[in-house]
Amino acid sequence: MSARLLYVATLTRLLEGRKHVFVGGGSPDAAAATLLQRALSGNRLQLTMLGDKRYLFLSNDYTEIFNCAATGRYDAFFMGGGQIDGRANVNLIGIGDHPSLKVRWPGSRGTPLVYMMIPNTILFLEEHTLRVLVPKVDYISAPGASEPGVYHPGGPIALVTPRCVFSFDKQRVRFTLETLNPGHTLDEVRENTGFEFDVRPDLSETPGPSLAMLETLQDRVLDELSVIYPQYTEELRADVAAAIAASKAVA
């Protein structure tokens, strides 16, 4: 099974039970997972997706998106980061001392508001190394938790990486390792994570997509996804076809 397909399946399961998901631009894995969960839910899931006019019921004014986030109209969101620490703080600014940063990223933009306001945020990374998962971020673009008395209804529930899946406890402000991706070990995750975390007692392997997920992707999701992410969709289509063939061969 491809890492891409495992990623989509994991994000899809984390969206179970959500009502309205906000998907930002340039997020093909998040888009695929949201469209898949929408199909699996019988189209009960509502979504706002930047870059796709079919799922952007607002105007092009970001003020409306921020208003929806602040008033509780979204109940899930996806976000990555250049650095993430053990308190789920996210750095999108850069590395080094201001103003002479060694590395410069796009900047925080609207993430402080949406991260603080939208609950059930899913953090996801394409890299799981010590330079990304750090003891303390160089700059806090968006905080994972706030001091008592600060209005902070949103925040993360999970962190998905190429090696594993963490859950996040907002009250304890701490990650817990939930599952290991196939081929990865606990020692490996510890060696490549710059912060301490708890480990689920019954630590298991991250499950891949079910046959129902694969067939729904193939029959209902991929054509729709191809409108905004054509190259990604073709790569995912090949992964899905291979996984379906392998599943039927075993059966």
C-alpha cells in the first residue's frame, strides 16, 4: 500500500462525525479525505474548500471565512507547519533570529484565528524529523493551547505524520502516540521527535483503507478531485487501483 493512500485513509477516519470541514488551498490529501468522508456519510458532511467553486459558498473575501470560523460554523480543519512542538504550537514564520531568518516560510496569515477557533483541527506533516517536530518552536504562529481565561474553543485533536499518528489532549497539553504506520517502530518515532509524548498502552499499526473506502474513491471521489488536483489524482488513482487488485487477490 502506498504512503499516500494510507495518509488519505487516516485523515478520512479522523473526520468521522464532523458536520462542516474547512479545507485550505494546496492540500490535496486533505481534499481527498474530506471528499471521501463526505461520500461515505451519504453527503451529510458539508465542506468549504478553497480553490473549488463547487464547495466555496462564500465570496472570495477571506473576511467571511474568518467570520465562519469565529462563529463556530466549522468543526474541523487541516493545518501543517514548518515546526510543531509538544504543546501543538505551530510555526509558519521561519527559523532563526528576526529579522535575519535562516529559513523564511510564508507567514502566519489567518492561521492564528482559524486554529484557535475551529475545533477538531488535524495537524499533518509530510516529514517527521527532529527539524520539524521540535522541543520548542522558534515562533508561535498559532498556539495549540492557551492560558486559563483565554477564549480558545478550537485546537488540534491529532497529528498525522509519515511515521505515525498522535492524538492531542488539550487539557493536558500533550500528545499521545496512537498508532505506528506500517514499517515504523516506537524507537524510530522517539529518535525523530524532539518532544516527549505518551504512548497508548495498546499501541497498534495504523489501519489502511477499507475496501469500501477504495471503491468509493474509485467510483465517486477521484473524478471530482481531478478538477482541482489533476496530477495528484492520477497518482492516487494508480494507488487505488493497485490496492483494490491486491485486496481482491487476497480474498
